[in-house]
Amino acid sequence: MTYSLDLEVQNLLASWGHWVLADGTGLGYTSPMAMLMRGHVVEKSKPRTTMFITDDEALKIEGLVTILCEHKPLEGKILRLKYIDQMSDRAIAREYLTPLKYGEDSDKQVSSHQAAQLIANAEGFITGLIISKSRRQ
């Protein structure tokens, strides 16, 4: 039960991250000129594949992430890096957590395990909010 709920929340967050990038258009960009040029631009990364999410559902997730950011700003930022910027645990640890913890010039490194733990904490927080909101209804 818990494992499937965790996967469901991860899929929901991935869809929310795609929705945020798409800016509600489903296209991933808003400029008409960019749309015209789109056929002539080489793709640098493969397109994201996520489950469909409605605007209402995405706005609910946005509200939950806002609550997370208010109570746990570090986890909120890391959740955004994971699901919106599509950064790996290792990249989050190296590019965000290490300078934050040790400074830019340090030889020390934050492990990717610590980034994964913070992401799991953030996902658990969102899961808890979803459960508490569903019990109130």
C-alpha cells in the first residue's frame, strides 16, 4: 500500500513538474517565434513522458509544494530541482547542496544519498498532506 502510494505521488510530482515547464499550454514554450523555429532546433534531451494532469490537479499540487516550501524550504527547493529541472540526486548534491553546506571552494562533497534522503522527506511530506486533505473531505 505505502509503496504504491509513494510511486503514485512521484508520478503526480513528475506530471506537475512537466505542467510547470509547459506553462499550462502543453507545449513547453510560449513564444510564437519559438514555435516557428521549433522544427529547426535539434533536441538536446529526450522529451518527458508523464501521466496526464489537469490544471486543477496541478494547481492543487502547486499548493502542496508551497506549503512544503513554507515549512521546509530546503526540501522544497530540492523537490523543485528534482521534478521541474529534472536534476539527478547526484547533480543536486554536487551543484546545490555542496556549495550550500561547504561553500564554493571546498574540497568536501555532499553525497547523493543525502540528496535522495531530502527528496524522500519532501515526497513523504507531500504524501502526508494528500492523505490529511483526503481524510478531511
